[in-house]
Amino acid sequence: MVKITIDGKQYEVENNLTIIQAAKQNGIHIPHFCWHPHLSVSGNCRVCLVEVEKMPKLVIACSTQVAEGMVVNTNSERVVQARNAVLEFILINHPLDCPICDEAGECKLQDYAYKYSVGQSRFDFEKVRKPKRVELGPNVMLDTERCIMCSRCIRFCDEVAKKPQLTFTQRGDHVELTTFPGEQLDNPYSMNVIELCPVGALTSRDFRFKARVWDMSSTDTVCVGCARGCNMKMWVRNNEVLRLTPRNNPAVNDYWMCDYGRLNTFKHVNAANRIKAPMVRKDGRLVEVGWDEAIAKVGFELKNFKKNEIAALGSAYSTNEDNYLLTKLMNHLGVKRIDFVPHIRKGEQDDLLIREDKTPNSVGAREVGVRPESAEFGFASILNEIKAGNIKALYVIDDDIAADPVIADALLKLDFLVVHASNENETIKFADVVLASSTYAEKYGTFTNFQGRVQRNKPAISTLEHDRILDGMALSRLDKFGAPNDRWTTGLKRDTRASWRILNSIAAVMGAKWKYNSCEDVFNEIASTISSFKGLSFLKIGTGGAMLNKNKETVTVKS
Amino acid sequence: MTNDKSQMTNYMENQKPIVHRKDLHWWEMFYIPQIIGGMKITLTQVFRPKFTRQYPEEKWNPPPSFRGRPVLVEQNGVERCVACGLCSRVCPSLAIDVQASETELSKERYPVKFEINMLRCIFCGFCEEVCPEEAIVMSKEFELTFTHQADGIFGKDKLLIPVEKLKDRLEFLRKMR
């Protein structure tokens, strides 16, 4: 530990830190473009210049190590002047593109130009022109003019994604970012360069021009693309998910997220094939009905079967709460056959984030009771028993099990199939009752990732269940101030319900004595009845998640 | 506080009756000279030039400083607008909705949807002031009537006006810059 002084205040910091790290630890912001906490130090942007006493020149805070007795000044007149000059140089060739730039509103250069620059340019020559709209890869668009040559993206590909695909060519003001000859920026983590880029040079091709950042609300939530459960932000405008961006959590995903999760885990929420209301099969066709009718129908039909004629399939896509209530309902009915269908793609895994288990909650589902007591009650046996005609009724939540043709064949044998589904899928073709369930973007809940970390999921999209303001959901400007008669501030609100709430209603018509008013009630019961969840609460999980109790051995998911 | 209170009582004591009617002379109570005076004024006005306008038969051409309904400037067959959304952001009555999309033109983006809710618009002109492209300007049009709420939402079909017709305003804006 060394003692240093920053801006007149003394701090004790570890001696292997640089000035910028020491300042960051103590809540002092030193402006920077090229420095990033998880990348190597490059020191090329020169905007983090600070004054260190007894050093003749200003030094860059990102690559100067702290030393005993060091006196750092981050805001002296010399520093302010130098910072000004650096920004002026950077802005010489940076186009005035803010109106058409997707980065505007979350652009470091824009922010710093407002905060630290003089606001005027003395440079009245033509700016250097470079190619715009360069497709760098399948997911990333490059605007070469806007690049300020910080090299963050290059370092990310080299150091984190371990796929050196980007480089600079030329010199001076002709420097251009390009891919290596014959290469594309197509690594599985390529889209992280979009957040890394401090300006709008690298932007998302998927999100391109969809919305201005200040028009969206962002909700802290968790990715459901695989068992990692990357922490992310869900950006919503007009009740429609428009993009996902990673959120820093050192215990799970650092600052990163894979392209698959970013692009493929939200489209179904907005999709046209969403199930808008519960449906019951009448004369061979699924007909939309009200919730009361659908729930009464399930209750009425299930009573006709003996308990060993019923089986239930939970879902690793669903939250702990949904699976817990399914278990509880089946216990109430005396049903022993309960399991879920794992979705594991062998070998599709890497050392950084991606896991071969493509569901977010298989550990959690097992923990809360969606597991057979023995192999004879497991999924394989359920399937055999259905084929043998011994199981006549099946209850499936939030999983398209019939996507597998082998399972689809078996479903034909059933007398009664209840399905919770958010989108039209293969399974509902066999269903007698379809209950319109909310997607993960529309409900509260918790997922347990492969490490055994319980993480909270919050609704970003409102259904008829929610009121954005009263339920404390994230609000955009239009959510706050728009009037109900404005057609562009209201968005589509669907009549779907979270699976745990549907199960709650079904339990009520089946004569169960329990009732839960909120997802938190369900979680609190899980925490009080299941030993591995003991001591956890929504508050304790917070935005960073909390580990399951360690005294139990970690559960591994069988494929 | 005590000081305030004493001042307040003082004030109330000193109050006179609010309406103080002047006591009229018996000559004034006849009213005839006053009527004659009034008629004289009326008669002289009859022979003076008219101030009023036979609206709506006779139209008014407002000066370029007039803020009528906001319109989009159309140049070479396309809108100047790049759908940056600043007008939508600055609009105090949330009257504007813009949806951007990509175009092959060098401006890269254009508004695939641009709607102004004229029932919400308060004609403040902030959209015109904030526009980086001089693409939305206040026109001279002020006659707006609807028979249905939905008619009040103007899309690009009603908003796009060729640049030639907006010369007055654009010139005025350049002068005032």
C-alpha cells in the first residue's frame, strides 16, 4: 500500500495500480477513451493527462503507476488546457454526424466535448473523408470517419475474444480500422466492440437506426441464452424490446456478452406469433377464451385422471418460481412423474461465456423440485409411459417439447395436454388447453445459473398484468409523460400471465389452500423451504445475484 | 411574524370601499350630451379606412416571422430530415413521433414515419430551432380543423412541402441566425 494525494485528498491504495485505477477506486473520474478496466493499456488517446508534482511534463493516468507520496492533480489549469487541446485534435477530423449517429446520447466523445472542451474549433479546413457504412462483419457496421483510433476493439479481439481480426492500416490522419485480409469481424463476441467503441464508429447492424437511446428505458435483467446468465440491460421503447447490452458483473460475465444472446433472446418477445390470450380446443380447433374459462377447464379435466395417469414437465427456460409452483401443484395432486427436458448442445461451449446447456435455469429447476425421485419417474420413462398409454394427461410449461419429432409422436397418444406457451410453436398443435404465458421479459423471477448463482429477472415489457409506474418498472420519457390517447406512447399490451400466476390460479380451482400475491412471496417460500435457497431474498440477490448455499454439493445437469 | 401581522391589520383598517362611484352632476344625469359624443365618434369612423378583413373570403398572408403549423422541407423530391429525433426530444407537448430507417442516399437515414399530432402541437417552434438540418420549419398555415381525433395526426403526406414554397421562412431563419 502506498499513500497518494489526488486533488488535495489523501488516499491509501495498492502499489501495483495505475493512477487512473486508483482514482476510479476512490470515485474520481479521469476522462479516458482508450483505457478500459479489462483491456491492456494502450495509452494512445492522451485525454487522461494529469499533473504529477515533481514531474516536468503531464503524464497519462492510465499507464503511470502510483508511488509513495505521489501528488496528482486532475484538474489544474495545465491539465484543463492540455485536455482541451487533446479534444480539439481529436475533433479535427471527427465528423459532425451526431444527428445520424446511433451512438449519440451515450457517446464518450460527445460527453467529454460538452464537459471538457471549449466548444469551438479553430480548424477550418476540410475534414479527412473516409469510407462510411463499412460492413465489418455480420453484426457490426463501421463508420471509418468517426473512428478516433483508440484501438479498444482491436485489443478486445486480441485479448478477450482471442480472435485477432481487426487492425489499423496507414499512418497519421489516414489511419483506418479494417479487418485482416480475407477476414471478417465474425467472432462469437464481436458485438462487444460496439459498447467498447467510445464513439459511433462501430455500431450494431441489428439495432441500426431503430431508436435514439434517450427514447428507451433500460431494465437490469439476465440473459436466457445459455446457462451462464449474463447480466444485461434490456432496452425498450413503446413496449417493444429493441436491443440488449451487457451489464458488468465480475462474478458472471464481466463487461461482455455473446452475439447469440444479444440477438436471439429477445426477438420472440416482439414476434407476431405471440399467443395473445388463453386458448381451448373446441371441435379440433384452438379457440381464444377468457382466463377464467381456460383455468376452469384445466381444473375440471385434470380431476378426471388418476394421479399416476398425470405427468408434468417443468422448464429450464422458466424461473425458479414457476418451476417451484409446478412442483407444488403436482405434489398437491399426488403426481410423482415430474421432470424437464434438457437442452444441451454438446461441444457448443467455450472458455469465455458460452455454455453448452442452452437454458438459463436447469440448476434452479432441479433445486426447486422439478426432478424425478428416481429414474423410473424421469423424462425418458414419462415418454415411454405416454407411448404405452399409461400416462394420459401431461402438463407442460414454457418449453416447445414437440420441436423434437420423437416427442411429438408421443404427444399424439395423450388424452389431455396443457401447455403454457408464449409463442405459437409445435407443442400447442397437440394441446387441449394453451395458457398464454409471459416471456422472461414480462415477469419477475429468479434464474439459477450453472455456477449456482441466483439472479433476478425483471419485467421490461408490460402486459395487462402490470402498470409500469405502479409496479416500479423502468420508465422511458414517453412512458412517464405520454398520455393514454397517444398512439405512439402506449404500445401493445398483451393479455399474458407469468406461469407462476397461472399455476396459482389452477391450484385454486383444484382445491389447494395456497395463494401467492407476488413473485416475491413465492421466492420467500422457496427460501424458507428449500435448504439451498436458505437466507436468500430478492433484496439480497439485488442486481448482482447471490450464490446458492454451499453446504449442498453443486448440482450438475445430466444430459 | 408579529411585524407582518400588525402591518396586515393596518392595511385592512386603511382600506377604502373598492368601488367608489363618482357623484354625478344633474346635467350629466341627462346622458344626452354623452350620447351625442358617442354618435360623433361612430360617424367619424364610418368615413375612415377599414381595419377589419372579410375573413375567410379575404385571406391573410402572414409575415415570415409567423409561426404556423410545422412542416417538413422537401428538396429534390426527398425530405431533408435525417430522423435524428431532436424535434421529438425537444417538443414540450410530445407531439412528434419519428421512426428512422436506412436510405441509400448519402444522408444515411430518413424518417420512414414522421407524425405530428396537431392536437398536441402548441406552435412554439422549438422543433424548428433545434433542427440541425433546417428540415422542419414553421409554415404560414394556421387554419386547422378536424372532425375526428385521428385526423389531427399529420403524417409525411401532409407534412412534406417543397422548399420553393417555404423560401420566406427559410430566408427569415437565415437572417435571424
